[in-house]
Amino acid sequence: MIASSKALEMADESGLDLVEVSPTAEPPVCRIMDFGKYRYEQSKKQAEAKKKQTVVEVKEIKLRPKTEKHDLDFKVKNIRKFLAQGNKVKVTLRFRGREIVYAGTLGREVLQKIGESLLDVADIIQHPTMEGRQMAMFLGPKKTN
């Protein structure tokens, strides 16, 4: 254990800084180091960690209940692409005017068909639910165990 004045003197002689590492310890722990260099290295570590972090976006695909098969297949292809990128997908079926009558039957059937065609690459996070005049279903990338 060295007195603080002696430690400051040693740090001054070596051209470095006296940095308090653990102020709560009894007695407080200090280290002689180049504090500017230490802060620079810490910021580099944080930047590297941030770079490796993945951000999951929620992509949305909008449909109508009477969307034709070819258009539906094209949208399913896009959903596959989004899932392959690791994003979640919200499939929204919009009902206009009197189409709302088909919400319970045709609408649910369309979303179920999309969900079944994507079971090899997707997990259904949220089954089809009504949200006002829209029916929505959430899909996520298949978890590998």
C-alpha cells in the first residue's frame, strides 16, 4: 500500500495518469496508466460490439382477400427473402367496404394458406387476429435448436 502523494509522484515521473480503478474497495485501488489510450481502447471495443449486434426489423406485406394466386406467390417469395435476412414479417389482409363480411372465412383461410406454405422457413409468432378492418399475422424466422 502506497500513499496517494507517493503514487501521484510515481505517475508523474513515468508521464502517465493515476486512475482510481475501484473506489468502493477498502483501501481504494488505483492504477498507473495512460488514461487517454484506455478510453480510446474502450470506445473501440464498444464500436466492435455494436457492429456485431443484429437489428431485427418488422417488414410488412399487405394483401387483399381477393388477391390472385400469382400475386400471392410473389408476396410469399418476398416473405421468404425477408425471413432469410432474419427479419420478422407482419402479413396484413385489408378489407374494404363489404369485403369485411369475408373476414372470418376467406380472410382467415388466405392467411392460414400463407402460414402453411412458409412452415419450412417460418414460425407463426401470432396467429391471424382482427385489428379494425384488417387481419394481421406475425411470422418470424424458424428457430434452429
